[in-house]
Amino acid sequence: MMSKTVLLLVNGGEFASCRFEEDYNPQEFYEQMVDIGITKKEYLHEEGTTIVVSIHEFPYISPLFIELVKKELMDCEHAKDVNIYEVKGIDVEQKIDVTEVRSTEVSGLIKEMGLGNKTATRM
């Protein structure tokens, strides 16, 4: 079986990522989503923040690349609202319909994270 990388994307209203971290463990939340057969969950936090959590599966992505994205493309303020969490994937093919990731889906994930308008800078 080919190795894969599974990410949880957490976004929504102001401080969505912070609120999610206060209330949940990303790995446990992911496993609960898989158990009930969903890839996206939206809920309202008790403080009124809408939080959207979605599962994104990719062929193997180096954890170093994920850290690079988090450190270089996401600033601290942005990460309070939107963040990604690497989770240990479980065999979800039998529980939910998972499609192959295409470059347009990667672009969509980057846009969902609010990184689509970032430009490269030269040092």
C-alpha cells in the first residue's frame, strides 16, 4: 500500500483554529469523522465562531514541506483562524468514498487556507 499524507484543514470564523485546538485533539476528531463516514464537518463553537473541519488526503508529502508551508506561508495571526494538522491516516477507502487528489484540488486547498494570494519573494 502506498504511503499517504492526511491533513485536517480547520477554518471558518475568527479564531476558528484556536477554538478547535481548545476543544479537540485533531487525531481523535479525524477518527470520529471517518467512523461516521464524513469528510467535512461544520459546527458552531459556544462563543459563536463557525468552525469547518475537512479531511484532505494526498500521496505522501514530506513533513518538512508541511512545516515549511506552516512557517513560511502562514503567519501567526492567520493560523489563529486557519490551520492544517497532519493526522495518522486510517483505511478510509472502505468507509467513505475518497477520490484521487488532482492539482486543482491542491489549488483549492491552498485557496481555502487563504494562501492563494501569496507571492514569492526573493531574498
